[in-house]
Amino acid sequence: MSASLQKSAPRMAAIRSRRHEAGFYETTVFVHELARKAIDSAIATGRFKSRREAMEAVIHAAYMPEESATNPR
């Protein structure tokens, strides 16, 4: 393992731990190339900062619409 990966592994583990403690769970999804391009376009135009943020916004809008309306990201 490279030195940079060795240094970042504990940092990422700490971030994951904090997110888990806050009630978040990591989920891997496959998206079609067209969806990925649409997400990347939304990021490029400034609508979202990252793919994670874009996907969270969509998930919240679909499954937690009341929260999305009162607490936009």
C-alpha cells in the first residue's frame, strides 16, 4: 500500500464512523451511463458539489419529501 493510502485509510475510517454514528449508512448503487452524465452535468453547472450530494438530494426528494422541502441541501 502506498504511503498516501496508508495515511488516508484511518481518516476515511473515522469519517465513515462519524457518519454511521449520525445515522447514515453506506450503499453502493449502479447507475446507467446516461444517469451518470446527467449527474455530472448538474455538478458542472453548479447545482451540486459532488455525485454523493446529487444522489442524496434525489433520495431525500423521493423518500423524505417533507424534509427536503424544509431542509434543502
